[in-house]
Amino acid sequence: MTRDDFNRRAVRYETETTVSFDVRPFGTKQQDAVTVFLGEKEFQHFTGALNRLKNVRLVVDHKFSGTSQIDGFIEHLKPALCVSIEMR
């Protein structure tokens, strides 16, 4: 999966303080979508290009299962960008 795939299928919602991405349209590939998104944010953080103005919320459903890689991305990004994963 690529960032372009993510951009085509994830549903984006934005408020003044939060950008939400609904990854439920990925079905059983939600884990891949979240990994691609957080991996890009991790790279942006590493290169100093991370936009820190808004919180990020990733909306998933019961098909989503976390991984140690996703947990690691969140752990690194939390101080820089308040990342939360909302389970539905």
C-alpha cells in the first residue's frame, strides 16, 4: 500500500484542532493503511517536516488489530503530534 492508496480511500474530516482519517473503507487492510500513514508521519518528524498544528485521529473498526510497529509509531509521535486511535 502507498500513500496515494491511503489518500484515495481514507475519508478525511477536519476541525480547527483535529484532522481525522476514517480508514474503515480499507476493511481488512486497515492495519496496512494505519501503518502507511503513521510511517509517513514518523518520517516527517525525523526530517523536521511534521505539521504540529493539529491533532490526528484515526478511526478504525473491529477488523483493526494493532501491531508493535504501530504502537512504536504512536509512542514516538505522541509528544510531537497528539495521535489517537479511536476504536469503533
